Amino acid sequence: MSEAIIAKKAELVDVVAEKMKAAASIVVVDARGLTVEQDTVLRRELRGSEVEYKVIKNSILRRAAEQAGLEDLASVFVGPSAVAFSNEDVIAPAKILNDFAKNAEALEIKGGAIEGAVASKEEILALATLPNREGLLSMLLSVLQAPVRNVALAVKAVADNKEDAA
């Protein structure tokens, strides 16, 4: 191989390693067997949630994972691999890919990484069942509002009792 090709591959490894380091979550899938139409729809859904989706050679993925400190992730880079990176939403790639895999049997989740820690296929599937970021925030908000609401209801009940007694 020429030195120019080796340099390009080394640069690609560096770029992928940086994406792995910066990613909040990484999901690795086997997309072999998807039709062009299915692949287009999947990429559109992922892009809409600001998830980057790429098909990258396993040798480059292995080297990038090692460089990013995710050596254990190299075990999922067997056979054709596509990788979804999300820098913002931890749940988005897992949720979108899992929902898509329900309708497209050719798509198989292999594993990934969550917040810099390697995750198994089962952990990725468990992550996919969680509500999205907005859902989690609304749940948190309702939990935080509950004590205030209960105090307001108690004060109103006391006021109503005093009104009835008078």
C-alpha cells in the first residue's frame, strides 16, 4: 500500500476515534439486507434526531475504538457494521434503531457504548425502552411539582373547612 493511502486511513481512524470519544452514545448494527428504501428512511429518521449514521470498515472501527479507550467494543465489529453516533441525546440512536428493527428484520443491533462505557446488546435494548429526553424531563418536572401541589391542596382544604365552619 502506498504511504498516501496509509495516511488517509490513519486520518480516518483519528476522525472516527474523536467521534467515539465525543459521543454520548454509540450503537453498532448489522444493516445487511436492508433495501435502499428502508436504508433511506432509517437515515432520514436518524438525521432528524441529530444522530450520525455511517457504514465504516471493521478494521478502522477496531483501531478507532482502541484509540478512544473502548477496546471491549471491538468484539462487536464482526461482519458488516454500521455505527450511529449521538452527541446530544443518549437514548435517540438506540430508540430509533430498535423501533426500526421491529419492522425491518434485516436490521440487527450488535451492541454499543453509553457515556464512554461499552454496552451489550441487551443494555442497548433496555436503553431503547426508556422515554426520550423530553419524556424524562416531563416526568422529572411532575415529580418536582408534586410536593408543591400537595401543599396547595392541603391549604385549600383547610381554608374550605374554616369557611364551612363559619
